Amino acid sequence: MEVLLSNEQTECQIDSSKLESYIENILQTLRCSDKEVSILLVDDEKMRELNKQYRGQDRTTDVLSFPQYEEEPDPMNPHLLGDVVVSTTTANKQSAEHQLTLEEELVLLLIHGILHLLGYDHERSDEEAQRMKEKTRELFHLIFPKKEPAESCDF
């Protein structure tokens, strides 16, 4: 398993090694210990650029996921999951709304992004949204067993 974390933002203090450890734990729980994921932490300006470029939305967002493969994995590189990009600026704002620390919010967003890489999609149906929310919270509780995101948190 490999977690490649790149911290390109300068607004927030981030313990990258701790985040990597959390993600490794999550990947192991998801039976993805043979997978590789890239994590990119950016500010709102960079996130807005990426959201506009890849989704056609000229606004920032909290997390973007880029699966390595749309259909079946490449037989030559089946271990590559994809990339998750998180805006620490937006995460920092949302953390107060969700009654979480920045670290907890980042983990929540990274879980959400990784589930997207694995094919979960809350926009497909209400049932899928509920399934994804339950899995997100289950994994979040694995890392932070005594913490519960506020009801204002959609995932």
C-alpha cells in the first residue's frame, strides 16, 4: 500500500505523516492494502481551478476524486486507485460547521474521496447516498471512535 501525500497549501498546519497513517488504516479496512492513492492538499484558489477544469464549475469545493480507471483496472497497473484533492481552506471552514477539528474534517473528506475512487456515488440515488454516508461514518469512527460529525454534515 502506498499513500502519496502532497501538501501544496500554506494556510493550515497539517501533520502529513499522521494523515498518511490514517489513510493507510482506512485502506486496510477497505481491503485495499495492495492499492496506491495520491492525496493532494490545496487552497481554495487551486481547488477552484481544478473544479472548473475538470467539472466545469467555476467555484471551489471541498473534495475532488479522480479514479484511475473508469471501468476495469489496467492489468499492468491494477494497484492504482486514483487521486483525491482536498481544499484545506474549505475544510477549515466546514470543520466548525461540522463540529470537528481540521484534522477530523480532513479525514472525513479523504474517506469520502476514497469511497468515490472505489465506485461509491451519492449522486446516483438516495439509497446509494445513504450507503455512502453509512460507510463514511463507519470508517470515520474507526479513526475517531468517540467523535460524531454534526447533523449539518451530509456525509
